[in-house]
Amino acid sequence: MAVIPLNTHDHQPIRLCRSEIVSITEIAWETFVLRLKEPALSQNAHPGQFVEIRVPRCADILWRRPFSIHDADGEAETIDILFHAVGRGTEALKHLQVGDVLDLLGPLGNSFHIDDHLTEAIIVAGGLGIAPFKLFLRKTRQRNVPTTLFYGVGKKEQLCRLDDFQPSAQVRVSSVDGSVGSRGMVTDLLIEHLRTVPDMERKCLFVCGPTPMLRKVQEIAAQFQIKAQVSVETIMACGFGVCVGCAVPMRFPDPGKKEYFLACKEGPVFNMEEIIIHD
Amino acid sequence: MIDMSVKIGPLRLQNPIMTASGTFGYAEEFKDIIPLNQLGAVITKTVTVEPRPGNPPRRIVELNNGMLNSIGLPNVGVEQFIIEKLYFLQSLKTTVIVNVAGKTGDGFVECVRRLEDVDGIAGYELNYSCPNVKEGGLSFSSNAATAAQVTRAVRRVAKRPLIVKLTPNVTSISEIGLACQENGADAVSAINTLVGMAVNVKTRRPKLATITGGYSGPAIKPIALAKVYELVSKLTIPVIAIGGIATVEDVLEFLITGASAVQLGTVNFYDPGASVRIIDELHAYCIQHQLGSLSEIIATLNISR
Ligand SMILES: Cc1cc2nc3c(=O)[nH]c(=O)nc-3n(C[C@H](O)[C@H](O)[C@H](O)COP(=O)(O)OP(=O)(O)OC[C@H]3O[C@@H](n4cnc5c(N)ncnc54)[C@H](O)[C@@H]3O)c2cc1C
Ligand SMILES: Cc1cc2nc3c(=O)[nH]c(=O)nc-3n(C[C@H](O)[C@H](O)[C@H](O)COP(=O)(O)O)c2cc1C
Ligand code: FES
């Protein structure tokens, strides 16, 4: 199976921006959409790319926080960030007000490569792993690429509104406790689907979610001989390739020379078969 | 016109704000973010003779007001550095200093010798904090004899100015500094990171894959100030201050203490505009206090009682 050349955006300028908050909405349990006025970024963001946000008024929080670009609306000149409040930084972000100005760095990283000849783009999203796929669906819709979304959550309260996604994709939901969609893991839905569809050559998985899910999808992709692109999350101190902290082990290293990718620069999107997924 | 320039031995910088090794890549990463030519100097990430892949993850940990790292000096090796990274650095008008390390003293010499052949480099900074394989992994500045020997050997091949970067993880940093001074160093820079550690109490595992790592960021500034004070008290060559600098006040503290210039490190990760903003603020400070040049403030620490 040939490896897909991934999109790089090395020539796209990275900018420090001051972006005003247009709205902040709780859309699921402790999960918020932050809409920012961003004339430049809204035009040139690619699905899978991310931004680094400085948490305002929290002098003791050292690093910026990385977030996928959830959506970008060139006409309204806004970008959306979808985030879950998990710790100090995201707790502070959820209390921001409309009109507050954020210090933001972006666009960062590479993006999903959507081949026009795909007969099906299959998204596998677990929890907040749904974040990059709203912008992704804009692109598949524009380019008429049939898209299926498998979206797994823990329980119903965590599910982000589906009307955002339904017009552009076939959506299948699962939850661990069965409170919404089918009970179980999103990867069970994926296996079921792959058993029924032919033509793996012209399909591709697009994956984002927690580590155990990624490991499982890696196995499934190998078993069904289907290509898979994954967006990984690592700890990041900078987000633009200078701290070299965001190492992702390569499956096929050049020992003693190059054994790691940089998630922020060479990723966050990788061909699944090229990396070792670890905690 | 205020004279913001500073002299570091044979080097003259347009201002005292430099960027620290390993926190500024090869400068190109910042090209769209800040006007690089305004910087006093850029110091590259450490270059070694052979390529290095770096340490396994997890390599970084965020702490209150500081961070730990165990990156492991990944770099493409000096030959690839010259092919891939130097071209951009040569296009800069600001001073470029290449930070060099080796597994042995010979590694330092070989790396510097190779760099002597190429243009666009103003000087070298020797990273003595890296492990010396010949001495069981102790750093090159853990004893004065080794520091003296390596400095002398590099001095013999280096026509360009030589800065030795010192580790604070020693009993007496000035003893090592003096050994470098006596053996031909044009300046010293201090401090490199402090040895530190963090534990995940849930898993009872160390947070870094290498167990211990280097501590940096605003939290280490008081320690850096004390080390710089010790060095300027004992040495006659210039001292470049590094450690937790994030604001113009921090810069002033070090200059008043006697540093000839400063390097910004960890701050570049979370506030990449800091370096040029601080240059502007330092300029504004000079205007406000009617200083004609920065020499009116350097080494003006008042310790009279
Ligand atoms: C490229 C990238 C894109 C991301 N996109 C999104 C997104 O669209 N929406 C979203 O909600 N989150 C996203 N994340 C994760 C997000 O950055 C973290 O949740 C956030 O940094 C936590 O900050 P905090 O101060 O609230 O938590 P902290 O107090 O710093 O930590 C709380 C918990 O979160 C874990 N954590 C912290 N940082 C990360 C990280 N970078 N990756 C994984 N776990 C982490 C910590 O280990 C800890 O257990 C992304 C991360 C990366 C690297
Ligand atoms: C992630 C990281 C990588 C570093 N890499 C290097 C390096 O390659 N060579 C070097 O001499 N110092 C390196 N340093 C040390 C810094 O240059 C600096 O001496 C130290 O971080 C203290 O300054 P600070 O508190 O301003 O960061 C590194 C520091 C950090 C945080
Ligand atoms: S996060 Fe700093 S290099 Fe990737």
C-alpha cells in the first residue's frame, strides 16, 4: 500500500494574532465553541491544522494551549475552536466573555489530505476528536467526496450537536453506556461498516480521538488494508517546531539519525502506518 | 540616538537581547512572527558532528512558572546543518552564533573546525552541559580540568570569538568560569538548565522518560541572578546572562548585576514576540531615564550598606 503524501503548509506564514471573541457557547457537557473574529486565518485554514492560544490573565500558566481549528468561515471571517474543560487553562477559557481579545498563534501544522478520487472518506472520531472534522466536512462537501462519520462518545451529555454534521455526511453514533446511538465502541461500528463495503483502495480513514481508540483503528486499518490518516495529540510547549518536545516515534526510523516526527510541524496529521502510537 | 550596542569581547551586538540555544530553532521558525534583524544575536540549537535523533518522549513537562525538558540535543549533524540550515542564517543581518557540543572534547574541536570553513557565523557558544562519554556522562563543566582542556583545544582551532556556556549544576560555577577564561574563552554564558524532576503521583512514574531533565523558565531567574553575580565578581571576561528572562525588568536586573548581554530562552515558546518587544521596551527605558548608552546601566549594582 503506497503511503499518501501528506499536505504540508511550510510556506504558509505563521502569525501572532489578536482575535476578538464573537461568541462562546456551551454545546455539550463542559464543552464549548469559542468563535473568534479572524479575517486572515478564516480564509486559509486547512482541516487538521491548529492554533496555540495564550490563556489570558493566568500568569502562572506557562505554555499556550493547542486547539484544532474546528471550523473556519471565510465569509463571516470567523474561526471556531471546540474545547472541553479538562484543566486549569480550559477552565479559564470557558469563563471568557464576548469582546475579550485572545493572543493566538497560527495556523500551525499540516492538514488532512483529501484525495478528489476517494469514493468514501470515513471519519472516525472519539470524544473531542470530533473537533477538526467540521472544517473537514466543508471541504469534502465542496469537493463532492462522499463522507461517512463514525462518532463515539462516553455518554449522551458529551455528544456535540449533530445538525452541524448531518447535511454533509452519513452519521453513525455510538456511546459506551448506550444512552445515545448504538451501545459500545465507535470502532465496532467501523468494523461492521468495513465488512460490508468493497473498494478499500479508494477509501481512506480520517481519525482523531483518545489513544486506545487510535490503537484499535491502527489494527483495523491494517486488517482491512485501508489507508488511514490520524491527527495525534502530544504535549506541546511551543507548537511551531522550536522546543522539539512533541516527538512521535516513527514506525520506520533511520536509527541514530531520525527516529521521531515532530507532532506540531510534521504533523499533527500522520499516515497511521508510519507512527507508533503511545500514551 | 541611544546607543543600545554592547561589546562582548571581540563581538559587537546592536543590542543586548540574544535568543538562547534550543529555544529558537535555527531562527527560520520565527521569520513570519518577528523581525529577526532587530535581535542583538541569534544562537542556534546545539549542533554536533554526528546527527542525533534525541530522547524518547515524554520530553517536556509544564510546571508552575517553569518547565522540565529532556530533549537530548536532536540535530541533523554539522554537515547537514551547513547544507540545510545555514543558508537562512546567512541571509540575516543580525549576529549569528552557532552553539556546539560533542560527546568528547574532540567532538567540540571537530565541529568547530568544520564551521570555521563557512561564512556567516560570528562566533561559537560551547554547550558544556552535555554529557561527556569519556567521563561517565558527567558534563564538560563538572570539573575545571576538563573545562580548561576542552576550551584550550577549541581555542586552537577557532579564529572566531568563543563563548563557553556553563551549567549551574556544580559546586562553584566561577571556578569553572575561571578555567575557561584562562584557556582562551572570550566570554561565558550562564546558566544552562538546572537538573530537575517531576513525578506523576497517580502512576508513580517519573513524568520525563529520562527520569530527570533540565529545569528552565521564570522560576529559575533568582538562581541565575546569583550565578551571574558570582561570575561577574570573579571573572574579567564578559558574562552573558541566561535564565528565566521574560520581561524588560528581568533584563535590567541582569544588566545592573553586571551581565554584558542576556539570552531569552523558554519565553520564546509561549511568547514568541517577547524578544523584539523587550528590545523596544529597553529602548523606551533608556529614553525615559535619559541614558545615552546602555553602558550607563551595566554593572551598577549598589551593594553598599
Ligand atoms: C494538536 C492538538 C490539537 C488539540 N485540539 C483540541 C481541541 O480541538 N479541543 C480540545 O478540547 N482539546 C484539544 N487538544 C487538547 C488540549 O490542548 C488540552 O486539552 C489542553 O491543552 C488542556 O489544557 P488545560 O490547561 O485545561 O489542562 P492541564 O491542566 O494542562 O491538563 C489537564 C489534563 O489534560 C492533559 N493534557 C494537557 N495538555 C494536553 C495535550 N496537549 N494533549 C493531551 N492531553 C493533554 C494533561 O495531561 C492533564 O491530564 C489538542 C491538543 C493538540 C496537541
Ligand atoms: C526545550 C529546551 C531545549 C534546550 N536546548 C538547548 C540546547 O540545545 N543547547 C543549549 O546550550 N541549551 C539548551 N537549552 C537551555 C537554554 O538555552 C537556557 O540556557 C535555559 O533554558 C535557561 O534559560 P530560560 O530559563 O530562559 O529558558 C534548552 C532549554 C530548553 C527549555
Ligand atoms: S511543540 Fe514545540 S516543537 Fe512541537
